[in-house]
Amino acid sequence: MQKYYVNTPIYYVNDVPHVGHLYTTLAADVLARYYRIKLGHENVLFVTGTDEHGAKVAQAAAQHNKTPQEYADEVAPVFQKAWEATNISHDYFMRTTHHEHKKIVQGILQKMYDAGHIYKGVYEGLYCVGCEKFLTEQDMVNGKCPLHPNQEPIQQKEDNYFFKLSSFGAQVKAKIESGELEVQPQSRRNEVLGRIEQGIEDISISRQGVAWGIQIPWDTSQTVYVWVEALFNYYTATKIIPGKEDFWPNQLQLMAKDIVWFHACIWPALLLAAELKLPKAIFAHGFFTINGQKMSKSLGNVIAPQELVDTYGADGARYLLLSAYTFGNDGDLALDKFTDTYNSDLANGLGNLVSRTAKLCEGLNMGERTPLEFSEKYKNRMEHYEFKEVLDDIWAKLAELDKYFNHTMPWKLKDSPEALKEALLPVVQGLVDIAAELEPFMPQTAEKMSKQFTSAAIGAVEPYFTRI
Ligand code: MSP
């Protein structure tokens, strides 16, 4: 039986979750829900979680007068709450401070060391704590990290262990080129292949001066570079969750374009060195701005998932995020238009048709029904991450049903129950089909719709979405 294992990046606990984290996690949730319908619940595994080690988290903890562990224990549940509020259906929440994760990572590194893929050297260079990475000349703009211009890069010179990334470049490239490892979209694939072609150097995979991390098993004066152990979470999760070992390798790792190099080059190389199987696909979506501006603390426009839920409800927030722009591209969340879209598409569009139809069905025996099978078009779009387009298709169908409703004018047939029923049946069946297609995106709404319109006795209900 086909299995589907999907991961989001694990998010740093130096700060609380924002709508950027939600965006990726929501996309993974939509896929997990879709594949549960297609393959059965037991054949799907969806893991998200938090990245808890490293200098960045240690610094944030110190600023809060907490130990890093205390701080991580405080922030990780904030992520879990955000996912609860937005109805994320992950099967497991992975934390890199889990003792099993540490043990497994140490075992893998030891194996790589014994096989000669890791050697000792001296690293000298500039380090960006915000990115948790050494900066190359190409990375910098005016001597600074472009993503963290307010943080001075730190000059570091230390004994480190290095991973022979350079020995694996050709193999990784061949796997991407042959499609054995899919890197999507195409633009990201080209970017990664181009960078490998330019030549890659070995990378430092340990830290001498960072105490908050997993100890290097053969040299306890060093800790594992946070990115290296974080990447292994995708694999360690399948060892930690009981009975899920055969879910490795995963089918999909979702992320934004900021961390594609780690995932599409360094990670597969580490797996090759560890003699583990490679993920099937990596999909890196774009970055969004908020009302045209970069989301940043200094601009004060960082939005917490809960804020969206408070205004639009979980399903409303989910709809607004995924219908905003084509998944994969860079885009903008025009928050000032969210309320208009919510009112027109959800309160008026979907909500209105549901209420009007249900009201007219009251008292009639409508017979029971089930949704039609998913169309090829729907499946194809879902399996190619075309979330906005699926939603557009659904709303086009709603518009068709609305047109039919207004054209047929069933409200004029109240005196003739048989004619009324006949006029309403296509709309009722349409709504049941739409409920099935909406399930991955708006699970609460879909459940209500499906309950209401599959039964023989369809009664009026409270509006699903109140106008704002
Ligand atoms: N801890 C690492 C990932 C390790 S995975 C083995 C990390 N964490 S992060 O907290 O910085 O999360 C980065 C991810 O958050 C992005 O790749 C993306 O999934 C999401 N996003 C953060 N801001 C975003 C936008 N403005 N737009 C789209 N996605 C955003 O990197």
C-alpha cells in the first residue's frame, strides 16, 4: 500500500509562531488531509515540530533569564496551541530535545565518522546567529547578512569537525537531475543545480563554543551543528513514533525558499553518507509580504495565527491564506482585503447558498446521498500543490450552483413539494460534492456541510460565517 509521509520544517523556538510558520504548516495539513482520504488514515504520517538547540535559542533564553531547556519548554507548547487553534492535524509534534532524537543523531554521526566522512579541521569565518550559518562572500551585502542586517556577523575561529560535502555533490546532482529526488518548483531546482555546479566545499558540522546542543559522541567538547541534527528530525521521528518506522523515506518536505539549500543539497548528502534513503520530493514555496512589506518585528506587522483565527475563525483563516496567491510563488497577504474576501466568498458566497438551500429543504424528504468521487482534475491539482486553483475551481462551482438556483427560483415552488425537491436536488448534490473537496482546506465547514446535506431531512442551521 502506498504511504505518504509529509514534513514541515521544524521551527526555531527563539520566538513564538507567526503566520509564516502557519502558511507552510497549513499547506502540509491540506496535503495530509487529502492523502488520508485517498490512502486511508493509517497510510499517512504528518510531522511538524520545533528546532530547539543552537546559539539562537540559547541567546533568546538568556534574554528571558531562562535556561534554554526551560525556554524551549515554554515556547514549544505555544506552537502546539497555534496548531490546535488552526486545526492542524499533525500526527506527531517533534522536538529536537527529545532524548531519543539525541541518541539516534549521535549514532548516525558516529557511523559517518567511522566511515571517514567526517574529519577535524579549523573553521575561520563569519557566522550569522539569526540564520545559524556561516556566511560566504556571496551571502553578504555590505559585510552583513541581508536577512539579519541588525545583527553583526560574528568572526569565529575554532576547531570543528567537517563533513565531506564536496564528495557528495556529484551524487546529489545526479539524483536531482534524474528526478529520483524531486526539487520543486523548477526555479528552485535550477538554483540548487547551478550552485552545485559552481563547486561545493565541505561544511563544518560541529561547534566548540555552543554548549546548547547534542554532544559529538567521540569528542564531548563539541556539539552538533544545529542544522545538521535538525534535518535528521525527519528521519528520527519515524524511529520515535511507535510503529512508523516503515514511513521512511518521506514523500515530501515542505518549506519556504529560504532554507532550500540545506534541504536540497546538504540534507541528501548527509543521508547518502549515513546510508539512509533520500526523501522523494522537496517543495519550496515563496515568501509573502504583509500589505506589501516584509514581515518584521521592527515594522510591528508580525501576525500570530491566533489573531487571524479570532477574526475569521479557523476555517476562514485557512481559506484566506491559501486563496491569497498561487502556492509556490512569492506573494502578498493584503490583510486590508481579507475582510472583503471573507464577506464575499464565505459569508455571502458559500454561507448564503448553504442557508438558502437548507431553508427550502426544510420539511421535505430529500433522500440520502454521498459525494461523487474526486475528479481527475481535482486530484491532479491537489497532487501538484495547486491549492489556490482548487479553491478557485470550487468557488466557480458555487457560482454555477448559485446561478442555477437563481434561474430555477425554487422558492416559487413551495406549493409543490415534488417539484421543489427536484429543483433543489442538483444544488444539494453539488454542496455535498463541494463539502468533500473542501475537507482538506476547511475541515469544520466541510463536516457541517456534509452532515447537513447528505441526510434525508435537511434542516436550516445557524449561518456558518457571520458577516464582519
Ligand atoms: N529551524 C529552521 C528549519 C529547520 S528544518 C530541519 C528554520 N526555522 S524558522 O523558524 O526560521 O522557519 C523558517 C520557515 O518558516 C520557512 O522555511 C517557511 O516555512 C516559514 N516562513 C517564515 N516566514 C515566512 C514568510 N514570510 N513567507 C512564507 N513562509 C515563511 O528555518
